[in-house]
Amino acid sequence: MTATTSTVGPASPLSAASLLKQIKDFGQRLATVASAPLRIVESEALVETVEDWSRVRSPSRARRRRAKHRQNIRLIEVPRRGALVVDGVAYMHPTEAAKLRRMTERRGK
């Protein structure tokens, strides 16, 4: 009985030298992007809808009964944390942009 091996992925593996070169090139590209100024665009539309369970007396029972019976759960919109970065432009909610500005002002002092 002979054992057979199969490879998954590219047909020819990368050599160590070419892999290191690719990592170095990626690091240089990342450094140039990181050093470029980031433009911030504020948008009120960047919100997430979350469930507010604070009005529910027994959350575990409400989860069980939720499929058949209406529960006292409220859907609220909260600002989306973080930013969507596309081509050097960061799209974020105004409250998150204000937090970012406060953090950068503190570090600048």
C-alpha cells in the first residue's frame, strides 16, 4: 500500500527569499499609506441597530418566548464604532470623529 499526498494551494511554493521580498514590499506600501494624511468625512448614516433589553424583566425567558410572543425589546440606533477607510478617506459618525479628534489633540500636547 502506498501513501499519496495532495497539495492544496499554489502549484509551486514560494521560496523564502521571494516571500521575504513580498513582505518587505507590503511593509513599505503600508508605511506610505500610514504616513499619508487621513481625510475624515462625517456621516450621520453610519449607525448600527442594536436591541435594548433593559425593559425586559427576565431576558432568558424572553429569549425562549421570543419566537411566538412579542417581548418588550426595543431597537435603538447607536453610532457605529470605528471608521470605514476607502482610498485615504475615513467615513465615520460625527461622535466617533469627535472622539478621534480629542484623542489626537491629547497626544499632540
